[in-house]
Amino acid sequence: DQQVKQNSPSLSVQEGRISILNCDYTNSMFDYFLWYKKYPAEGPTFLISISSIKDKNEDGRFTVFLNKSAKHLSLHIVPSQPGDSAVYFCAAREGTYKYIFGTGTRLKVLA
Amino acid sequence: DADVTQTPRNRITKTGKRIMLECSQTKGHDRMYWYRQDPGLGLRLIYYSFDVKDINKGEISDGYSVSRQAQAKFSLSLESAIPNQTALYFCATGRGGLAGGSGTGELFFGEGSRLTVL
């Protein structure tokens, strides 16, 4: 049973608009949530994270929101740029070592 | 040079062959991981290691074994490869501690090893 779910396999957004990527989880023991970006032929690279004690974390164009009651987190990219086109994985951490990843959402930003 | 290096980057082999994927890191992290990526399934944990003497199975360890030769080296072996082990394999590292040590708790990934088993 998947503990971390990304229900949208793909998303297309116009350049300059907002991209919203969603992630749902089932395990209330997760204490940390992370977003990774992956380009073809490269390993995933860390983008932004949020602790379970917070509801928002912002870093430049990227903001992650956490709704613990709904067990839902989202990544907002504003404004979206063509270079943001990649596969985005959300991940959740249980304890200090176990990271569970979602299945990924492929974002395409159209110029 | 990459902080987390995987070799080989690409490998094609036949069913029944023994394969080893190697990972080395220069980040000084104590924790190392092997993940497997399949289309539609995301990244799934195969094995993880806290230090040279501490190795643990992940969610899909069957058919795989690992060796932590040193703090900086963690290798993944397929004793007898089968076609459904065709996948993209990633090594990752991280620090210990309550917040991952780095303050943001992230893992650092290598560039991946694409394995095809015919």
C-alpha cells in the first residue's frame, strides 16, 4: 500500500503561470516532507522541505504547503519557467532515516 | 566531480549473471541508501546502511544484497539477475541526527545506474 501518493502523473502549465503539484500521505508518523526535482539522465536533486510542525516553507519561487489534518502537501512554483520542466517527487521521512517517495509528477512548462 | 558517484552508469546483462553496482561518496555522510526507480512506481528503497556494521533491508530487498566496504562505499549486488530487475538504480547519502544533520534532512543522490537484464 502506497504511503505517499502523487495522483497526477503529469501537468502542463504556461510559462509565467503558477504550477501546483500535489502529494497525499497516509502515515501520521512522518515528520519531514521533501520535494525533489529530476531531469532525464540525472539523479533527483533536493528542492525544498518542510517539517511536520510547520504549515508553509518558502524558498524563492518555490513554496511548500502542509495540511496535516488532510495529510496533504503541495508545491507551488511561481512564476513557472521552461527550465522547471522535470519530474517532481515528493518524499516523506519516518524517524531519521526512512524516506518514502511518491511516484512522481512530470511537469511541462510551455513557453 | 560528483559528490555521489555511481558505476557503471549503464549496463546490459543476461539473465542469471551476477552484477555489482558501486557507489562512492565524498560528502562524509554516515548513511547510504540504494533505491530503484521504475516507471509509475517512483523510487523504492532496496537497502540502507547507517555505518559499516549496520545494514538494513528496505521494502524490496529480495534478489539483492549489499556490502558497505567503508564509510564512503556502498555496493549493490544482484547474485542472479532476472529481467524484472531491469530498472534505474540510485545510490543516495544522508547524515544522521534528528534533522538529517544538514538542517533540511535531505538525501543526496548519485546520477543513477541503468541496468537492463535480457
